[in-house]
Amino acid sequence: MADFEALKNSVIDMDPDRAVELTQSAVAEGVAPLDIVNTALIPGIDVVGQKFRDFEYFLPEVIMAAKAFKAAFEVILPQLNEAGYEPKGRVLIGTVSGDNHDIGKNIVIALLQGSGYEVHDAGVDVSAQRFVELVRDIKPHVVGMSALLTTTMAVMRDTIAELSGAGLRDSVKVIVGGSCVNPEFAQKIGADGYGEDASEAVKLVDRLLAV
Ligand code: B12
């Protein structure tokens, strides 16, 4: 009998080896991959997000828990694909040009993947032109931009302008985040939304795509 509670706790306890072991045995028992994600992994990372907000967990704990989550998710991913798993949507996300901070972006990616999105990581130091190229290639439903440096915030505005110039603005929802950005700035540059943290990012994408 698959131990969902133990698997959930392995994410909360930041234990990738245990997470992989429990996921492998659940898969071997024939548990549906989506059940593993929805019943154990997402509830686990949700608790981690909550602990982070409550200052009970700090950055190292979140990164380790995200690693445990990712390790288990990698075991399941081929099964999900075989099961004809349909992602909820496609998201492209990157840190804007001039900015190399990626810890927050990576947490957003882990939570979006965990909640069923296909996420393409554009990496860091991504220029407006590069975002446009990637939107053309990947055709995401949502583009997310992260910035932590006030000096790089303007790249978000430039990217939206470039997307409009390329005739692509209406084909994607644009969301922004990072500690130097706020809802007023998002509105001012014509983004479709702002997410304060990774859980908010997931809720925002769900809302924008109405899933
Ligand atoms: C770690 C860190 C670094 C690391 C980065 C390591 C890495 N791989 O990311 C290193 C040491 C390399 C670094 C370098 C620099 N840093 Co630094 N750094 C930080 C620090 C301490 C933590 C950032 C962090 O990871 N926070 C934790 C994550 C989880 O939070 P987050 O990024 O905000 O992400 C959350 C939300 O914002 C949101 N989110 C994030 N992105 C997105 C995107 C979307 C679409 C959505 C919806 C949501 C969302 O969800 C995330 C998860 O909840 C901050 C200070 C701080 N307390 O914020 C300074 C800070 C950001 N750094 C700063 C500076 C100045 C620099 C340097 C210029 C220093 C220097 N003189 O060299 C360089 C810049 C290098 C560069 N070109 O990018 C300043 C920025 C000031 C400003 N406002 O402009 C800060 C604020 C420190 C300070 N108080 O002065 N830094």
C-alpha cells in the first residue's frame, strides 16, 4: 500500500533519497502517477511554501525540499507522459537581462511543474529579444519574468514592448515577480499579473488560464 503521508513528509523533511524510494515503490505498486503528484508531492511542497511564509523554513530548507520534490517528480515524469498526461498549460520563465538571481525563479518553476504545468526555463540574463525568440519557438500560454535588481526592472517593460512589436502580445499572458517588483509596477508596464511568491505564481497562472 503506497504511503502517501510518508512521501509527502519526505518532501517536507527535505529527503530526496527517501522521496525517490517511496515514489519508486508507489510506481511499482501501480499507483496512478497523477495520484502520486496530487496526493503526496503537491501537498508536501505546499506545506514547505507555507513554512517559508511563516518564517519556519528559510532559503536552504526550501531549496533542499524543492530538490526532494524534483527528484521524486523525475521518477514520475516518464509515467505521466506514458499515461497521456496533459499539462495544464505551457509556461516560459526567465530572469531578465543583467540579472543572475535565479533561486526564486527556480522555486516558481518547481511549484508550477508540481501543479501540472509544462515549464520552459529560459535561465538568467534573458534579453527582451531572446524572450521574443523563445515565445515564437515554444508558443507558451504564459511568459513569466523575474527580476531582483531595480536596475533590471526596465527589461520587463522592454520585453512587453518587443512582444507587442512582434505581434505576439495577444498570444500570451505576461506575469512578473521578484523582490523589486510590485503590483503597481506590473500594471504600469502592462503585464497581466504579479505574483508575490511561488504559491501566488501558481494561483495567478491558474486564474489567467482559467484552469
Ligand atoms: C542570494 C542573493 C544573491 C546571490 C544570487 C544567487 C542566485 N543563484 O540566485 C548572489 C550572491 C550571486 C547575488 C549577487 C548580486 N546581488 Co543579490 N541578493 C541575494 C539575496 C540575499 C537573496 C535573493 C533570493 O534568492 N531570495 C529568496 C527568493 C526565494 O526570493 P525571490 O527571489 O524574491 O523569489 C520569490 C518571489 O520574489 C517570487 N518570484 C521570483 N521571481 C518570480 C517570477 C514570477 C513570474 C513570479 C510570478 C514570482 C516570482 O517567488 C519567489 C519564491 O517565493 C537578496 C536579498 C534579499 N533578501 O532578497 C540580494 C539582492 C537581491 N542582491 C542585490 C545585489 C545588489 C546584488 C549584486 C548587484 C551585488 C554585487 N554588487 O555584485 C549582485 C548582482 C549579480 C547579478 N548580475 O545578478 C540587492 C538588489 C538591490 C536592488 N533592489 O537592486 C539585494 C536586494 C541585496 C540588497 N539588499 O542590497 N545576490
